[in-house]
Amino acid sequence: MTAADRGLGWPGQPGQPDQGGAAVSPPGTVGDAAIPEQAPQRADWTGAPAAGGEHGLGWPTPPVPRGTGKHRSPVQATETGVPAPGVADFGPSDPRDPGGTDAAPHLVSDGSLDTPIARAARAALAARGGPAWPRPGACRVITIANQKGGVGKTTTAVNLAASMALHGLRVLVIDLDPQGNASTALDVEHRSGTMSIYNVLVDGQPLSGVVRAAASIPQLCCAPATIDLAGAEIELVPMVARESRLVRALAGFDSSGFDYIFIDCPPSLGLLTVNALVAAPEVLIPIQCEYYALEGLEQLLRTVDLVKSHLNPGLSVSTILLTMFDGRTRLASQVADEVRDHFGSVVLSSIIPRSVRVSEAPSYGQSVMTYDPGSSGAQAYLEAAREMAHRKAPSA
């Protein structure tokens, strides 16, 4: 018995003995008997002869899943996997792919695709421009105040101002915080020794001499704050009418070139904040959607009432903006509901969510409106600014 008879070893070449010494019959014969030329090849999943049959293996080529971008008609896959000439290779979501599982993207009214990237692009275009918003009959001066730190006063001042400026309004931001964060966000020089709001309050310099244009947004200006302003609280104490230094500076300033003036306050109820409350008829209070923010609100409202009764009879809380809203917590929703129940229509419908982009923007010397206009924070501030622009001032 040969090795081939025992199932051992490999067959040799036709007509040559195998490892056991037996000759191998040529194809088409078994010993002296002739057999048909070749058995029919197995059909693959398309009904065509199996590709493996060309190599004598007789196994069909496994079907390629439809909708994966590799779907082809039955004859075209070569041994290397490269499509034969004239065969299209459709992507996984190409609507032309007959095996595609993804539906074609929908079209919106302007004919553009409704995809996440397209939606972000449209949001960015809306934030960076569009139809001009209505201008107020006279320049509106709004103080943004809250003695609690970290509630978004500077962020609100900068991004509301940027949103309005990008939609045709002329805006001035007065930075009354010694930290100078609003000046940083608007990319305005505020090193120590620079002419700033400190010189206006303490030295009596005209406000027009310290106003600077913002770097990246036309029609947006800033009166910067330097670290020198930190000593102004003490230097103002012996001065006559120390609470009215800023309102006098604004009285001598030609505000006809501006539609809005936002005054960004420090996180305290000192003389700088009192000066801001005396100088403006409107107060905007940003309220963080947390319990601690409500605790300090009572003291702020008491200070507003004191200033109104003794120094500025026309003062009123015209706007409240809910900031740093975290929809994952029940507390945030409860705080928002309580504020709306207590203040009513004064609270803006727009709510500012927590946003990483809003926090990142100042490190690049920008507002979020120019840094990432398609982000959720930018869109929220855009809606808040639009809402304010279409509201009339309380005295109007």
C-alpha cells in the first residue's frame, strides 16, 4: 500500500509517482477510465460561478455585506480586492449605493444639507452676521452687577456686547473690575500704567480719552481697567461726591455714537459697584443656577433699593439672565423656576448653559461669538442679546 492509499503525503505531478511510488493520473482520468472534463462549479450568492473555481477549489466567494461601501456587482472583484475598471466604489452613506443602509441627508429650505456640520456652519453664519437689530431711541446704559463672584458678569457683558456689535449695533463696554477680564476678552491693552477707567474716576480724565476699539469686532469699543483700579476704592473715600464720579464722566461723554453701554462691575458692593449703579438707569443681574446664587441676591436687591432712594431715582432691575445652567441637575431647574416665579417677565427666556467654549474664548483674546460661534454657549448668548435688543427700555 502506498502513502497515497493510506491518505498520507501529497499527490505528485501528473504522470509522476507519489511518495508511495504510485503514478498520479492526469486530470480527467482515473486509472484507465475517462471522466467528464470538469464537474460544474458551485454558484456563489449572485448565481455566477464561484471565483474560487478558477483555482480549482470550488468554494464560492463569500458575499460582501451591503451598505459597507464595498458592495459591487458580481464580476468585478479581482484577486487583490481592487475593483475592476468601470466599477464605482460608493461610500457607506452615498445615496447612489443600492446596498447602502444610510438614508440620504435631508435638505433644508435653503437647499443645504441637514447634517451636524451643516447645522453648525449655519449657526456660525447667523452668529457672525445677519439682519441688523433695531436700535434704541437713545443710548441705553446697563450695569451688570452681582456681588457674588463667578456668576458670569464679565462673560455676559462681553458676549452680549459682541453679539449686538455683530448685528449692526454700536456698543461700549466699561470695565470697572480691577481684574480687567473684560479688557482681556476684547483684546484691549490694559497693562499697569495704561490710560484706563482708573484715570477717569480718580484723576478726572475724560472718558473719551480711554476708550479703545476692540481688536476683532467692528463697532465694539472698551474702556479698559488696569490693576491700578484696585486702589481706587480707598482713593475715592475722601473725595466729594465719590459715588457720582462715573455718572459725571458719562455726562461729559458724547454717547450719541453708541447704542448700548455695558458697565462690568467687580464682585463686591463697594464704591466701584455703587458708582456703576448711580451711572445707569438699568441693572442686569446674571444669576447662576445654584443655591448660593440666590442667597446673595437679597443683599444686591437691597443695595439697588438704597441707591434708588438716595442717589439714582430712575434705577430699576430691567433684566435677569440665568447662567451656567446644568440640565442634568434638578437643582438648576428648581432655581430657574423660583427666579421666574419671583421676577416674572424681567427674566430673559434665554438660558445660558455651561459651555467649555465660553471659558476657553478669553484665553485667545476673543469672545465666544468669534471664537466658536456655532457652540451652544454662543447660540445662547446670541438669543439673549436678540431678546434684549427687541425689548424696550423700562422708561421708554
